[in-house]
Amino acid sequence: MSSVLSMAFPILSHWLIVCFLSPLFLGVIAKVKAFFSGKVGPSVFQPYFDLAKLFRKKCVYSSTVTWIFRAAPVVILAVMLVLALLVPFGRFKAPVQFSGDILLAVYLLALGRFFMILAALDTGSSFEGMGASREAYFSCLSELAMFMNFITLALLAKSISLSQMVGAHIPMTWGGLEPALLLVVASFFIVLLAENCRIPVDDPETHLELTMIHEVMILDHSGVDLAYMLYAAAMKLFIFSGLLVSIIIPVRTGDHWTDMAIFFGAMLGLAVLIGIVESTMARLRLNRVRLLLLISFALAFFGLIVTLWRA
Amino acid sequence: MMSWIDVSCILAVFLALTILATHRIVGMIKIIALQSFLLSFVPLFLHAEAISGRDIMLSGGTMVLKAVLVPAILFWTIRHISMRSEIKPIIGLGTSILCGAVLIAVAFWISLSLRLPGKFESSLVLPCSLATMLLGFMIMVTRTRAITQVLGYLVIENGIFLFASSLYDAMPMLIEMGILLDIFVAVFIMAIVLNHINEEFERTRSPVHRPKWGESQ
């Protein structure tokens, strides 16, 4: 019994972190954006209230949709919860880790995206079809950059397990300010913004169908389904940020509490940074998004070359 | 201070890559100014333990000329010849970024078999300077306007500067200063020539009213 508990504890603590802190991350970004536009802005806990409101509501389904539309929110949320188990959050080691789990992580992301695209197509709305096509196109490019980054990290850490790659082994190379990591961080930040539909790529606040990507795909979801989708999107942003923070600041002071403070402080800093990027940049024109993602790929590729060169 | 050289080498290539993706001339000039500014620190990084007057002169001269004066002249030019800021490359921006990535790989591959006299402070200097030069060529070849070709030329020069400053001990300062002056004069002449071309054409087209930059006809 106790062994089951000791196995379950890391998993539960991981889920608790993701479930409780991911809406806060969005709240901090919104607060920073409000500050930059000279407003007070909603409280940082507003995303929790929004989710709570949606969880109390009933779902409305169009008569054209099939089971895929109903399954998609559940699948997407489940994918994010499983993905969260593969990612280390500072001192909280990933509960599930094995050699090659990086592929599982990327394919889980792809599975979530696949269901989101299918659900969008399932509604038969031409706008949602457009959003789905954009999502498929841009994610195709961002996955390329992501894989390049992961290859570089795998070469640096000499391991293909996500926990090893972004965990405690990288700091050895940061010690000498490994220039390849600089490229990986820059490239991964672009991937983070693109994958989570943040501003230079997509504006999470606009509801103009012609310009949006992620928001247009969830237009037909309502109530609990919408809450699942939004919650999953918040978790995805949190997981990506966790990965980026682990690459930038690998925690290695001995003290448990200091490490946790460093990690969550860095997450807060990253949320502020994303808020600043969103406030100071305009959304790119759709045909320029492609260029941004290609730049991200070129950076990752350059990082890979530099790593190979110095190896 | 080895790692700072590495970082500036990498940033030089990174900025050259972003120039390939930039679609406005103003943006390109800003990035080139930033690149020149970064590279002007390289002589200081190379001799961090004992910075001589020569290092400071080289660094300061480069900074003033390439990061301040040359961009100022370029800005003056585009303001005075009321040109459209959008560039029209021969091959698309996306393709040129991918070509740029390939060129970086080529630069690293070439420098594998390049044996040069003199010692390099960092193993990244040679491939990164080659990559910057190749990307500069790429900018020159794919952008059709006169001013964008000058910008490509400036990127190439930044690559050469990176290369030369690492071979610093083997090269007299006079040559480096001469090159800097050459560039300055070249950009200056380009500005005047562009201005003249523009005036000629404007005069033949609309003798009554010449629109200023930003003013609609």
C-alpha cells in the first residue's frame, strides 16, 4: 500500500502544480499587458473565475457534429495531463521518464492537435476549417524547429529522455555560456509563442475570424467543453514554459525550497516576458508567421551545427 | 573571455539570418547597425586580459563609423529619395531563410578543411565569419535594389571584420582602418549617386511637385 502511495505522490504533486498554477500563468500575462496599456486590468485570478464559470455551464452541440467533436476536449485535456508527467518542474522530477520519452511528448502534442483540428473540421464551419488549416500548417513548421532543438539538447546531454535533456545535466554546459544553448533558447521561445498562439503569431484575445488560428477552432465549443479546451491551452503554455525555464535556469542548489523559489520565480519572469512581448509587438501578418517559424528552424539548425562543431 | 567571442560570432550570424527575413529596408539598416555595434567589441574581447590603445582605437573607430555614421547616411538616403521601404526579393523570403540555413552549414563544412596560418582565439570565429560573408552574398544576390545591395555589402564587410580581427596580430592596423574608411566612402558615394539618380528620374516624371518621404501624391 505504501509503495503505491509513494508512486502516486509524485504524479499527484505534478498534476496539482499544473492544474493549480497554469491559469495563474495566464493571469500574470494578462496583468502585465494591462499594465502596459495603462489599465488596472483584471485580477491575476481571473482565469480561475472564467474556468469556474464555464464549468458550471451546459454544453450546446450543433446538429451536424459527431462524436469526434464531443471527444476532442476530453482527449486534449487528457493529453496535456499525460504530457505534464513527462516534464520536470524544477525540483519536481518528472514522475514518468524513460529513454526516448521525448518522442512520446512530441507525439502527444501532435495527438492533441490532431483532435483539435478534427473537431474544428467536424463542425462544418468554413471559418473553423480555415483555422484548422492554418493550425496544421504552422504546427508543421514549429514541430520541425522543436525537433531540431530537441536533437541539439539530446546531443548536449547525451540522452534522449526529456528529464535528462532539460534537467540537471545541462548546467555543466551553461557554465561556459554554451553558445549553442543561446540559439536553442531563442528558437524554443519562438516555438513556445507559436505553439501556444501568443501574439506575434496569433492573438488570443481577438475574435475576428479572418486573423485567428487557435481561437477560431474553439468557436463552436461551449460550456464544459470550452473550459476543457481553455484549461488544456493554459496547461500547454505552462508545460512549454516549464521546459524553457528548465533549459535556461537548471536548478542545482542543494536546498529544496531555494530551488523551488528559483523555478517559480523564473516562471513568473517568463510570464512577464511573454506579457512584455505581447504588449510591445503587433501580431504578424499571416504570411510573415511562416518566416518567423522558419527563422526559428534556422536558429535551431544553426544551434545543431554549432553543437556538432564543438563536439 | 573566450565565450564572449563565441557569443558575438553566433549573434553576428543570427543577425545576418534575420536580415534575410526582414522585408523593410529600415529594419535591415537597424539590424546591420546592431550587428556592427556587436562586432566592434570583438577586438576588446580578444584581448580582454591586456587591452591596448590600439584595441580601443579599432573598436571605437569601428563603432563610430559602422554603427553610427554609415546607418545615419543610409537613413538620410532613404528619407531623401522617397523610396518604398518594402523590398522585392528575387526568391521569396522563406526560401532565402532556408538557403541561409544551408549556407551556414556550407560555411562550417568549408572551414573544416581550411587550414590558415595564425592562431584563432576561438574555433567558431572562422566558420561564423564565413557564414556571415555567405549570408551577405545571399542578401546581395537576391535583393534587387541598389540600396539593398549596399546593405548586403555591409554584411559581407562585417564578416570580413570578424575574420580580420581574429587574425589581428598578423595584420597591421593601418589596413583595417583603410578598409573602414573605404566602406565609409563607398556608402557615402552610394548615397550621393542614389540621390542623383532619384532626382533625375523624378524630374523627368513630375516636374511640378516632388512628393516628400511619407507624403502621398
